Amino acid sequence: MNNQDEMCSSNPKDQCLLDSSDPTDPLAFVNQTCRQGNMPSYYIEVKDDSDVRHALHFSNCSGTRLSIKNSGHDYLTRSSGKGTLALWTRKLQNLSYSPAFVPEGCQASYNAITAGAGVNFDEAYEFAHQNNVTILGGYSPTVGLSGGWVMNGGHSVLSPVYGLGVDRVVQFKVVTPDGELRIANECQNQDLFWALRGGGGGTFGVVLESTHRVEPTVSFVAAIIKFTSNSTNVLPFMDIVVNNTLKWAKEGWGGHVTGDTLVNVSPLLSVAEANASMAEVAAYAKAQGGSAVIEAFSSWYDFYEKYVTSSSVSVGVTHFAGSRLVPTDVFETAEGRSNLMDFFELILANGQTPYIPVVAPVLYNYTEGSTSASPAWRKSVWELGSGSSWAWNSTLQTREQKIATLQNMTATLERITPGSGAYSNEANAFTVDWQEAWWGDNYDKLLSIKRKYDPTGLLSCWKCVGWEDSQANSTCFAAFS
């Protein structure tokens, strides 16, 4: 998905990449030496739990490090690794629906879908639609349902009303580092279940399948507002967005906002109410020669097919994310709103565009302490992102400069949002206080559970629970640590 999974970022000569802007460009492969980069040396195509047990045994005996790859959507290289034995779960394709699923050992039943670790959202959405239910998930068709998406939190444009992925998963089937196949839910292996609900993938075991609560077919309204940006019209647009954010949050809006586009949905409003809600921002976009459409959808799948599949992100690029969760209280003061506008101005000055996933579970009735994802999610409205990218043939000096800029942008975001946190799936990979930023007060308990189920540290990935910063020197991020 992202080239940092494939290249050794600290050594521009240790890679085998195409030019993502023009894959036919011969400069990328003629008279070039192709090297392994950060790619694993060996792969096992996992078909059942015995494959995982054998891999864990081999790793334990040989000292070979493991990596676990579901879909490969990862900004932090956690699904890859130089010299590792990779467990690829894509072939675990089982899908089933039950209107009365009972987690093993429990009494309560749920309307739920069970998915193997290889099932991606394109497959899950189609299956849910066929069964007249709605499953919450990511905005990319190829992200996996049972991998790092859910185990690090899992946001959706419907999360403001229906919660995060960790709020909706009711059971995991997982092989722990001791080779045991375990069922983790609210009634057995409860500590492991809690850890898997936000503590991260590739850390506590190899998940083979997960089961998620689903909703009846959800109807909603969507607002698709866009215009062509120029040097003067982005900041006024963002000002309107900032000043309407708390009102929109109460109305159930969730989606994505960039410097010239707003695509939001709400299951709580009628078309007339949505038009009134979005009137100011729609008028601004139209005044810039843009468009504003308020549209009703009878199902998530209809919206997904019309707008999500057509907006999938590019692959084969090097892009480092750098997001931060923005609390509600930032929007409640003039100073907080002004700080956000200053940050947008900084982003534009750096040649980037604002990127805002409006995905925090603002209206969801959360049970305190029930998941291990960052507690900052429960006080936030936005995830606000910056990022950094470089070309396939960039020098180490350029890469170091790009990461330095990313660090500065992240530091600015942290000053605007003191005491908040970040979504580890889309956070700055080089965050210094990552334990606090990504898990807050949950980290110590997560570390204790990690040591219980993986006392020898058989599973290890970049800044995952149990990671020691001294390990950075032996990775492909060594130059930036």
C-alpha cells in the first residue's frame, strides 16, 4: 500500500520501487539494482491455525522475527519487516451472518457478522448488503476488517453515531504466542479481549477471525460539497467548517473534509434538515464556482458504490501520516478556533492541504473503560491530519528534511490539543511519547497483558505495545530516530 513498507527508508539504495507518478518510467528500473528493502524474506500463506502455530514454533526456535500482514494498509511498516517471516492472512476468507450470534461462553446474543482475517471491506460491505444489514468500516475497499483497523480503534464515517470498530467487535479468534488457539470475548479471556479492542495488531497474537455487531439497513443523508481551491479561498472555507463543527457534531455528521471538499453523512437528519444544516458552507462553495449536493441514501452500500469506491487513495506512494485527535473543548473557545486556523495556514504554507476525518464517536453511548484504544477518542470531534511524502528516488537528506517537517507539524498539533492523543493507525510514526499519545492511561495495563501472553516478546512491531525505543537502531527507520 505505502512504499515505506517496501523500502528501507534509511537507505535509498535498499529498495525496489517504481515511479508512482508514472509506473512506466524506465528511470526507476533501467540500470537500477533491485534490493529487498524492508520486505520480509519469507512468507507463509496462512490457511488455518496450524500454519500459525508452526510459524510461532519456528520463530521461537530459530530467533527469526515475525511480521503479520492482513491487507498491508499501514503507515508505520508494522505489516512488513526486513529479514522477517511474514504471516499473510489474506486467504482467511470465511464470512457468515447470524441475527442471534452468541459469543462462546456468553448468554447475550447479537445481530452480527463473522469475518476471517483476510476479508476486506469491499467484501464485507457487499456481504452485509446481501443480508440487509449494515457493518461499520473504513473508507477504503481494501482495508481488512479483522486486522489493524479494528485492533487499533477502527473509525468510520458512521462512527459519530454508531461508535468505533472496537466498540462493535464482540469476539476474536486468535492464536497467542504460546501456540494456543483462544476465543476472546466478554466472557472468556477478558483481558485479551480488552487488549485486542484498541491495543494494536501484531502484538498479542495472530487474529484469525472477528465478529462484529451490525445494524439493520441504515438510511442517511449525505452532503457532497466541493470547489476548486486557489491561494485565497481555502482558509475562509475552513473557517466556516471550524465554526460549524460543534453544531454538526450534535446532528450526527461524520465524514471527511479537505481544503476544498466536504463529504459528510448523517443518519439523524432529513434532506430538508441537512440542507439547512449545510446552508452556509454550501453557499460558500457555490460562490467559488463549486457545487453542493444533499442526497438521501437508503443504504450504506448505495453511498459506498457511488462515492467511496471512486475516491480510493493511490497505492505505491510513500506517505507518512501525522494526525491528532482534536477535543471538543478546542472548538468552544475563540483561542482554540484561532489556533486551528493558524495550523491550516501553516499546512497551506507547506504546500499541503488540510485533511480532517470527522469520525470521533461523539454521540455513541460508550461504556467507560470497555476498550483499550486511546481515551482521547471519547473527548474528541475530529482527527486532524498532516503528512509527509517523498519521491521514489529521493535522497536520504530529502527524507530527513521531510520527517523533520512532519515532526514540526505534529508538535504544533500537540500544542493546540494538550492532553489529547492520536489514532495510532494514522499517527506520526516518529512520535516521541507514543505510549501516552496513542494509549494514554491504558498503556501500563496493555503492557502487563502483553507480558502475560507473550513473555519472550515473540511478536514485535514498530512502537507497538512492548516496543523498546532502543530497537529502532536495527530497523529501516534508524536514520529518523
